[in-house]
Amino acid sequence: MTPKQKSSKIKIIVLGAKGVGKTAFITRLVHGKFFHPEAHHSRDIHHRTLTFGDDTFDIELFEVNKSNTEHCPKMDSADAFIAIYSIVSQRSFDEAAELCLRLESKFPEIPMLLLANCCDLNYAREVDAEEGREVSPCFAEVSAAEENSEPLMSAVEGLLRRVMTHRELGQHRRRRSISNVLESIFAWNTRGSFSISV
Ligand SMILES: Nc1nc2c(ncn2[C@@H]2O[C@H](COP(=O)(O)OP(=O)(O)OP(=O)(O)O)[C@@H](O)[C@H]2O)c(=O)[nH]1
Ligand SMILES: [Mg+2]
């Protein structure tokens, strides 16, 4: 990272049914491998600094093992969600679809990505890509197992960029509302003198 670059901290919650490859996805993203003992045995939270073009992202990933997210306090501080299912499990897709609906209604502003994992197991496919795309426009088929992590990285890059756009819009809105409040408080009267309107 050059001295001019500033990294953006982004908290991502990774959710989905049991055994869909949440840990494998995180391992691929954080360690660039399908299996890494640290990712599988040690911590709940994983960190990685990712650079795309001129932008650097300091990401924190947290895996939620149950599709029931009601009692997970981390949900409220999330900057983004990644919902995962496996293309070889219709049941995991149904759970992910329901999860997406719940997240969209509870956290409508938080960017979300739907990932169809295990696309290397195409011969055993139970869910078509089209079904995933219908659930979320931000969708990608990936494989945590495959060495070529290009599709996975590009889907994550898209999500991170949406988080930044969302943040910038939020800052812009906050700045506008502050300046509106200041304008309404400190109004100049017609004689050019200063007055405070209530
Ligand atoms: N072929 C293939 N197998 C995968 C892929 N991703 C994960 N797996 C396998 O699927 C199994 C479950 O993967 P995990 O990463 O442990 O899944 P998880 O969602 O974290 O599971 P829980 O934490 O138990 O809910 C493991 O045997 C992985 O090796 C993939 O993209 N392709
Ligand atoms: Mg896991």
C-alpha cells in the first residue's frame, strides 16, 4: 500500500446452511487455499487485506453457522452479508433464499451477495444458476475447491465496491442534512443581519 492509500474496514457476515462451504469460502479468500488448518480450527473472525486496482479493503469475515440469525449480535454491525448455498443441495438453496428475504427486510440498506458454491460438482447439480439469479441480482457461482479463484474474487470485489458506494451515499446524505439544519438555524434576514429562526 502506498502512503496515499487508505484502507477501508469492512465487516462481512458469511451465512448459510450447514456444510455448504462457508469455511472453505473464507479459507479460499483469506489464505488462497481450499484448506488451511488455521481457518478450520482456530478463530471465528478472519482478517484479510485485499487490493483491487487502487483500492485497499481491510476485511473482517465472521461465519454464522446457523441459518437462524435472530440471536447473532454481530448482525447489527455488519457492512455486508454473503449468503452461501451449494449447487448440489436444493435444501441449502431453499434456506439461502429464505435467508436473503429475511436479510432484505431486516437490513434493507446493507449490501448482500448470494453465492452458489461447489460449482465444480456440476454433474451432481440440483440448483440451476437461473434460480439463484432470481433470488438476488448480486449473484455468482463459485467453487472454493477450485484453484482458479477469479470468479470468487470478482464477486467479492463487486460486493466491496457496493459497500463503499453505500458508505459514500450515507456520508453525502449526512452532510446534506447537517447543512440543511445549519441553513434553517442560521438564516440571514433581508437586511443582511444575522438571525436565528425557530
Ligand atoms: N467439491 C467441493 N467441495 C467443497 C466446496 N466447498 C466446500 N466443500 C466441502 O464441503 C464440506 C463442507 O465445507 P465447510 O467449508 O466446512 O462448510 P461449512 O458451511 O463451513 O460447514 P459448517 O460450518 O459445518 O456449517 C467440506 O468437506 C468441504 O471440503 C467446493 O467448492 N467444492
Ligand atoms: Mg464452517
